[in-house]
Amino acid sequence: MNISQFLSDAKLIHSQKPRFDHSIALVQFGVEELGKASILRKKLQETQDDVIEVPDKLFGGRGSHQLKEKEAWTILSSELRVLAEGAFDPKFFDPRFFVTEDVELSHSERLRCLFVGFKEGAPTLGVAVESEKLEKLIEGIEKEVERLKEAWIT
């Protein structure tokens, strides 16, 4: 499955600590592919026909990422979504340098990990991440992939 390749690549990059940004992006791609596989599986279960109808945006277009991501998080534990916990009070710590809010994996966070942006006149790249949380997320996705593989067989 494409999901497994994304996760394998993410683990390889993740092992090159502290290079988390691109691995986070690959994990997000894996999440979206998991959502796609789940939607396809549900569509197959809904019909007795040899042909299934799926939304065009499942394979691209406006809203595609969000559709697949939303589905994936119906089967993944929501606690896996948090990449870093906001441990610092923004009243006392500058959010540009300290994690003051939880960082959750999402389509928009993936983009922050891939492309240089600008915030308050300074270049930005990446998001805060706790290594153990990223590893648990990858493991959680891998478990769901195995579950889906078994479901496809039956």
C-alpha cells in the first residue's frame, strides 16, 4: 500500500534526527491515504455491484485533503494527532520560541513542514514535534493499515 511507503520513508527521515519536518509531511500523506482506503472500503461494503461510485475529490481537487484527513481521524485515536503539547503560557513565553498551544497534525501543518513561510517578518519552516509522539502516530497508522488490509481480504 502507498500508505506503508509514506510511513517507511517518514521513519527513515525521522531517524536522521532532528530532521522531523519532512517526515511529518510524509506521515500526513499517509493519514490522507488511510482516509482514502477507508472511504473506498466503506463504498465497497455499501454495494453488491462490481462498480462503486466515489466522490471525484477523493482523488484530487479542492477539498480532497480535508475529506481524506477527516475520514482517517474517524478511525485513528484523536490523541495521536497531537505532535507537541503546548506547555508554555503565552503570557510569559514568546510563542515564536516556545510551544504555547498544542500542535496537531493536519493538512496545513504539513504545508508548514514543506515550505518556507513568513510570520511577523521572519522566515518560518516546520512545526514543533515531540519525537515520541511522532513515533506513536506512525505506529497507530501502521496498526490501522494492517486492520484495513485484513478487512479487504474478507
